[in-house]
Amino acid sequence: MRLISNRGATDPRTNLALEEYCLRRLDMHRPYLLLYVNKPSVIIGRNQNPLQEVNRAYLRKESLPVVRRVSGGGAVYHDPGNLNFSFLTRYDRNYFHNFRHFTQPIISALNRLGVPAEMNDKNDIVVGGLKVSGNAQYSTGKAMLSHGTLLFDSDLTALEQALHTTDTTGVDIRSKALASIRSRVANISDYLPVSMDMAALRSLLLESLFTPFGRIKEHPLSEDDWKRIQNLAEEKYGSWEWTYGRSPQFEIERTGRFEWGTLQARITVEKGVIRGCDLTIDSLKKADIRSLETRLIGARFGAEAIRNILKDSD
């Protein structure tokens, strides 16, 4: 196994791009390992709708990015107290969806540190029934990725706020998107018999994971590799099309009450774009509502795009 350095990057777009680039470009005649820490952010699964997964008001207030990953599974909160691990290997159908194969070395390392970690039937690593790690996988057909989180000393209050979706109260959303299954969580640091920081955990984890392979060896990436990784981070993981446009089709219904009356909106969104719009107005002030519907169809389903259309409306 070889360790791949992420050069200390904490931008989730860079680290997710690094995972995908290595998965698609490296020769998988040997396994590779990535360990990285992201700045505060929310990472959603490949088949999720961010509208249903995050507290948008909180994320706007804290300027937290939402980034979509290539693997499935639910939404997770990352911050400097969360250590992420990624195993990249040759595709093997015996190990795809076999999460225990990849998590057992992590569990064994935690056990050696005195943490009574185990795996549950949801493919999570838990301690005392509380989740400390969620896991997901992705395959290109030739190579596969199995990655997960380790809540070491994360801000659990911020985690709860970021993934608490009460800001959609009163909004009816119908979607085929995969919804996250919320679990009670805990930090690994609360179960350690001796105090340590993230750097110490990383070092001990590396030592344990590389024991079967001898000394820790790194796989160097060239400057050209890093240029391609940064391009992927910007063009894919930093794009609206990937993060929001990839959302499965959904329908949203919402009612707004104003001084001049009530407006009810039923909107169908596909690939992040409004494909159907039905507006009903109950007001003594009659507006050209059909014209507004026509102008909304084809627009991105986002605040800025819709505001630009409404600026010229009565």
C-alpha cells in the first residue's frame, strides 16, 4: 500500500478531486491510502438533493460550502475535528459493498487505542451505539474507492445545525433523491483512555494501517498531476452543475402570503432547471401570472436566477 499526500489541502473540492483523479489515473496494481481533513463544509452523496439535506440558512450565515461527492450515501458534516480516510484499490466484486473489509483495519486501530469501536448493520463504525464514522463506496468498473469519516473532535453542535433541515418547514418536496438517515453521533476523543490530538491520531492510525505492508511509503504526484487535480476541483467540484444540477428530479410546492394576497407555487425541477411552473394567485391586484410562469421555465432553480426574473415583474 502507498500513502498519497494531499499537501495539507483543507478545501473539500480539492480533496474530492484528488480522490477521483487518483482513482481514475493511478495503476491499481497496489492499494493506496488517503488521509485528509476538510475545513467546515457539508458533503452530500451522489444521488442526493441538497435542498432536502442541509440547513441553507445556517450554511449561508456561516459561509459553508456544499460539495457533492462521486459515492452514494448520505450527507455528512466535515470540519477540522473530522479525519477522512480513503482506500483506493483495484475493483473486486468480492469487496464492493463489503464495507467491513475496509473498515476493520480502522476498527482494529481504534480498539488498540482503547476505543470500543465496532461496525453496525448500516456500515457505520459506532461506539456504544453512537456513530463515529459513516462510509460510502464508488467504482469505475476497473478501480474502486471506499472512504469514510472519523469524528475525532468535531463540533457536534455545528454538525447538528448544518444538517438540520427545519428551514424547509412549510415546503412540500417530492423527490426520488436518496434521503440521509440521521443517527446519533459522538466523538472518538470522548472514549480515549489518554488524551491526544488529531496529529497523534493520524500518526497512530498510519502506523497501524501500514503494519502489514512494512514501513510507510508514499506515492508521489507530479506538478502536472496537481494541475489536473486543481482543474477538476474547480471545473467539476466547484461547479453549480455538479453540486446542484446533478440533483434527481423533484417537485416543490410552497405558499407565500403578502400584503397584496396569496401566491402558491408548484414547480418541477430537473437537473437543477425549472421544467414546469404553475403559479396560482389570490389577489385583488391581478398580475400577468402566466407570463411569469413562462419566464421561469428554463431558469436555474436558484435564488439569484429567480430574483433576476422577478426584478422585472409586477
